[in-house]
Amino acid sequence: MKRWYLFSGILAALLGILVIIFPAFWIKLVVVIIGLASIGYGIYSLKVTKVISDDYSYRRTILIKSIVSIIAGVMAVLFPLAIGGAAWTAMIVMLIIYLILSAASGFYAAALIKDSGVERKRYIIENLLLLAVAVVLILISPRSLGNAIIRLIGIIVLIAGLALILFDVFSSRGEVEVIIKDERPSADSEEEVVNHDGDAAVDSGANDTDL
């Protein structure tokens, strides 16, 4: 797509405007996205993380963590949609508690396989990310502060979209100027044409003399 920056900029700008105008909707959307991510994370932990060690305590910890992740995710997605109102605030609090406990259990599980030779760096990073998401939810949980943060994100997205649009416009203008410049005949080429014609006249005159 030749105008990728332009279309991306327009979409980003529109998204930023919507986020600025409807911050409460985007807070709810964040809750739903985290809920869906929790379901996926729980399934992933059951299929991948749980089987990297045969340690009983480790496998039990991951099993409990996975089940809680799936349950918390389902509740975060369905419960507020079914009840609405204050349920969104309750789900934010529940997700914060879940994320902190999940990270703590994850660090504990990583400690259990310390001497197993299994690379633990990725699992430690996973649990640090869980804590980071919990911090984000803590910041947006107060209604006024949450709306302010979401609006700030919307402004950043809007500015980024406008920057992409301007970048595309100036880049396209530069490409057009280069194309026009390349299509113009140079002075050297004109001189070559004139000289070539003169040579042709001289050649024809020489031929007539020979005749």
C-alpha cells in the first residue's frame, strides 16, 4: 500500500479523537481486553508453562494459577456486560487483586524450578508484566484520574496520527519533485542532440562531394 502512513495516520487520529471524547468506554474496553487476555494466559499456562517441570509443587501452583486466570477472565468479560453499572469498578478491583496474586504465584513457581536447569527469565518477565498491568489498572480505577489518563493517551495517539499524515504528505511531495526533475531533459542532452545533427549534416555534405 503506497499511502500506508496516510491511512494509518487517519485511523490513529480518529481513534485518538474517540478516546478523548469517550474515555469511560475505553476504560471498559481495557477491562474486557484484559479479561480475554487472562483467559488466553490461563490456557497457555496449562498447555505450556505447567509441563516444563515435573515438580509436584510447581505443577500444582501453575494449575491453580491457570484456573484462576480463566475464571477471572470470564468474569471480567461477562459479568459487567450482564450487570453493568458499578460492576465495571468491581471488575477492575478484582483484576488488580488477581494480577498481583498471579504474579506472586508466578514468582513462587519460578523459585521452585531454580535448580532444575530450566530457563526462568521468560517466566519472570511474564510476571513482571502482570504487575505492570495491575499498576495501570490501579491508575485508571479512580473515575476522574482514569478518564484523565485515557484522554492523555488519546491526545498522544491523535498527535501520532497527525504526525504520520504530515510525514506522508511531505514524503509524497518530495517524490513528485524528484520524478519531475528526473523527467526534465538536461542541458548536456540538448547539446548532444545539436552536435549530433551537425555531424549528420557534415556527413551528408561529404557524401554529396563524393558523388
